[in-house]
Amino acid sequence: MADAEAAVVPASARTRRHPGAAMVAVAEDRPVRRPTRGVRLLLVAFCCLTAAAVVSLVVLADRTEQTFAWTIQPPVTAAFLGSGYAAGLVLSALALRSDDWPAVRVPYVTVLVFTWFTAAATFVHLDRMHVNTPGTGPVAVPAAWLWLVVYVVIPVGMAVLLVRQERPERGRAPDVPIPRALAAVLALQGVVLLVVGVALFVAPTLSERLWPWTLTPLTARVVAAWLLAFAVAVGLSVADGDLLRLRIATVAYTAFGVFQVVTLLRFRDEVQWSGLPARVLVAMLVAIIATGAVGWALSRRGSRALIYGRQG
């Protein structure tokens, strides 16, 4: 528990690890509550696992029967899931660079929510895993066993560490408040992500009407896990209301939108472009990219103004 104690970190170290928010914290001379060693270790593990998933699902999207825990068809689904992992890799890697737990909280909870929903989907559809339905080649079965171990250990471990790490903050006003217009747009996006995510997870057959290509019940639920994770991230971001502490989340949110747009362009022949679901998905991804980029730009501008204003 000693790692979770509040501590004033030297300005030079904090500036290197978290440039904008750390400099503001130094200017305020506020104590910084560091992420525990366990939190960091799990984030490192998630970085490694997501990197492997990106290779299997994005680079080798058409070979999941050989390289992944279960066979995913069509390849656009594999790449869509892999792009979610790529955004998760960005989220976790940036979180590792921060020494301030409030800046890590939203990324950490986002990953936690994803792992819990993915674990649930995995054990509901255990018959689809390559341990029960073997794939081809020497990697498929070990990949399935690794997947099962990961989605038993990681969700439980992250939840336990969150309880140990978390401590309510009292009376701290936002340094750089989220503008009301941006908060409203984010809230609307969060509602859309939540509604679609819940629908796909609870009733995956609705994907025939909600999604612009074919999803199986398992892939619909794992897609839903990413949508629900980012819906929670958006909700926590709006509730937190401080752009400085949300810079990591805004970068990962933008990356999620960019990666998915690239996926749609790469596999455009597999997408049913004529229907409403494709238009809604594209509009949502464009909105995600725009709002994430605006949030990131405003956080940078706000941190600079705050730093120079206090120095003056």
C-alpha cells in the first residue's frame, strides 16, 4: 500500500513523465497520488497482450483460424477488433507514462470494463474457442489457452487493484474545465455507444439491423465490449470535467476513431455501404475523431495558459 500514498514528486521527473498535467501539478505544488506497482504491472501486461492481438487481428486479419483464440469471419471483423486493441495499446502505453493516478483512472477503468465484458463473452461462447473447436496450425490452440487464462486473471486482478488504489478526492475543482458544448457532444456520443453496445451484448442477433457487416454472436459481444468500454470512458470523462486529467483519454479516443476508419477503408468491399448502419457508423467515427482531437487541443492550450498564467 505504500505505493498508493500521496507524494510530491520532483518537478523534473514529473515533467518528463507527464508533461502538461505534471507541470501544472508542480505549479500548484499539489501532492500526486501515484499508481501502485500492481497497476503499472497490469498495464504493462495489457500493452504486451494488445500488441500481440494487433498483429493477429490487424496484420493477419484473414488468418485468425491459425493465429488467434478463435476463428473470426469476415476479416473486417477481426481488423475492427484489432483496431480496438490498437487504441487500447495507445491508452495503456500513455497511462504508463503518467505518475498521477487521477490521470490514469479513466484509461485504467476503460481497460477494466473491456476485460470484464470480453471475459463474459468468452465464457458464454466457450465452444467457439480453439480449445474446443481446433483451428489450424500450431499456434491456434495455445493462443486459445492464453486467451482463457488472460481473461480469468486480468479482470479479477484489475478490479482488486482498483479497489486498493482508488480514494475519493474532495473538493478539487477542475483546472481546465471541459467546455459545455464539448461535454454535451461527448455525452451524446457516450449514450449512442452505450445503447448500441448494450443491444449487441444482450441481443447479438440485433447486429443484422445495427451493424454494416455480418457478426456472429461472439464477435458481436466482443465488439460491444469495446463500445461499452469507451462509453464508460466518455461518461467518466464528462463526470470528471477536467481536460488536463483527460489528455490520455482524448488521444486514445481519437486513435480509436482513426484506426476504425482505416479498417473500413481497407475492407470496404466487405461493408454494406448502402444501409443506414454504415452511415451511422461512419458519422460516429468522424465525430469521435473530431471531439477527441478538440479535447486534446484544448487540454494542451489550457495547460499552457494555466502554467504561464501562474508563472506570471
